[in-house]
Amino acid sequence: MKRTTKKKSTIFSSSPIQVLVVVAVCLFFYNATAATAQTETVLYNFTGGADGGYPASPLVLDGLGNVYGTTVFGGSFPPQCSAAGCGVVFEVSPAGTETILQTFSWADGAAPNALIRDAAGNLYSTAQVGGAVNAGAVWALTPSGTERVLYDFPQVADGAFPRAGLVRDTKGNFYGTTEQGGYFGGSCSNGGCGTVFKVTPAGTGTVLFSFVGPPSANYPTAGLILDAQGNLYGTTASGGVYGYGTVYQVTPAGVSTVLYSFAGQPDGAYPFGALLRDAHGDLYGTTAAGGTGTAAACGGGCGTVFELSSSGRYRVLYSFKGVPDGSNPAAGLIQDSEGNLYGTTELGGNPANFSGSGTVFKLTPAGNEKVLYTFTGGADGAYPLAALVMDKQGNLYGTTEEGGASGFGSLGSGTVFKLVP
């Protein structure tokens, strides 16, 4: 696929905002400061055309400050992808120049997920749909722009529709999840409960574990993390004892254990994001709902940040309130050398919009949350669905699924942004 470039669009900066918020539904008054401790720069605005649109996965960063990512739409527009497009792999330079590294065509997959990048610059991920039987694919992309399908999910029983990227072990094997396929029974009889799979460097695929549904887990939408012993850890956004999702482990032998079942309130519900594991073996993550936040726009809670210790002790580190701190965190977390956690909320933050357009936040080890940036829903972006990445200088990079200065409709087709201390 020929590499094409498109120049950056307008750069925007934020300023501190201090507001007196009246939440009319609840008749509660919040005297809140939307703390903007960092300056936001839009590095690139997607148009939804050949350059891609609606980025929903985390970025990866190289040593020169270039960021790499995917969009689920845009690119090419074969009939199978309709007017939305099949998605692209892109690179954005520090100066804001976008380069299209791969445009998907359905036969090689469509709607690509989060990337991983090796030392040689090769990129790897999955495609949510498309491929040989429209069940998705695992693919690789060389620095020269040559794409190769490593594995086509051959039938639904082997897993179907991966919604997250991959993790790779020291031998070069890839591991991931499919949202459906695998076991067809109980509450999962229509599409299957989902799988954990392994693909070798030679392209041989194996189902390590098939989920079976409540009271166990089902429908994994998040990617995996790997420990030194080869154990895999992930989340499911549903299933478990109470139906609100789980944290689980799968051993190299394919034995799965539910480490925690979410109950909704006050502990959280619907963990869509991947986990973070620290040097002590403690796990950190987010739930998109649940917790103790009671804002009217959140319904059953505005979401949480949680910790699950290596000994199995669960605790909520923070419950979101919606305004001004954000709501519905749908992505995983990153951690700095001091133990601070950083993440995004899809909604909340901006009181001018009832549901809000999302935030970037920092959470200290003591549980103190600080809003680093509040999206307005306009030119600066809206609805960040993906986790952040951090460079050596402490700058944060991420994407918003919508917003920006150009694209279809008033919301735009998404952005790549940078937050500078």
C-alpha cells in the first residue's frame, strides 16, 4: 500500500476554566474549577476520508516523538465497509504531519485495533471484522508498508470479532481476545461467549480458553497483559456473579480464574479497558459505570478507578461524579515512576454539555484526582475512548473519537492530541 501524507490542521490551546455549575435535575450546586494544568495541542484532525476517521485505540510512541495509531473508519470504501470506510494505520510526526501506513480493504480486515510495535519498527494488531470469513484477523505491517495477515479467524467456534489489540511474549507469540465465538451455550448461545487466543509467529492459532458466561465471565472487549510466568490478565464488560463484568486470569495451560466479579455499586460496573499491573503484581483498571457518583446523567454511577492487589483485596481508588471530574472511563490506565495514574473519561467534565465531552485526569496514590484537561466537544476534540501514552518529558498523547476542526457533521471525525506540562 502506497504511503501518503497529509499536512496537519489548525492547532488549538486550552485555558483555565472556572465555573459555577447548576445541575438542575438534582438541584445541587457545584462550585468547581475545571483544572487545566496542561496545555492541549491538537496534532492532527481527521476528516473521515482517506486519512481515516474516529480513532478509538491507544497510540504507540517511538524514540523520535512520532505516534502511531489506527482509525476504525475512513480509508477505503469497499461495499462491505459501506460509507464509513474500513480504517487505516497512521503515523503523526511531532510537527503534525500524518502519514497513512496502511489502508484496509476488508479482505485483509477492517476496523483495526490498538497497535504494538517491536524494536525493528514492525506493527501488529487485530481487525475487528473482515478477513476470510468476516470474523476478523491478526495482521503485521512492516516499516516499508507491507501488510501481512498472520491469522484469519477461520470459523466462529475459533473466536470472532476481536475488539482489542495484542500482547506479545519473549518468543514472539501473540495473545488476544475475541468478543464472541468459542462456547455456544447458556446466555451466549447466539454468538458465543468469547475467547482468549494465541497466534504463533508462523501464524498458527490456538484457542487457550473459551468463556462460558455467568456466573463466570463472558464477552471480553479489552486486551490482555502478561506477567513473567506467562499468565494473562484481562477484563470482561459483562458476566460474573452479578452480571457487571469481571477481572480474570488465564494460565499458560489455559486454566481461567475469575479474580473479581463486579457488583455495580459501590465497586463499579462494566470494565471495558485493559488492566495495568505494577511491580508488586497489583492490578489497576477502570469501570465505565458504578461507584458512588450520583449525577443524574450517569444513571447507575459515573464509573471508578480500582485496584485489585496480588492478594485479592479489591478497593475503589476513586469514584467519578460527572462534573467537573468526568464520567464513564472506558479505557485503561498508565502509571508514572511516582505511582500516579493517568487516564481518560469518555464523558463528563464540561458542565455546558449535560453529558460532557470527556476529560484527561491524574490520580495520586492517595486517591486525589486532578482534571488535567476538559474537552469542550469542539475543535479540541470530544469523547476520548482510548488510554494515554507518556514520553520521557512527561507529555501525554491520546486520541478523541470525535470532535476536531473537520469531518462529517458538526462533531468532526476525531483528533490526535498532546498535553504538555
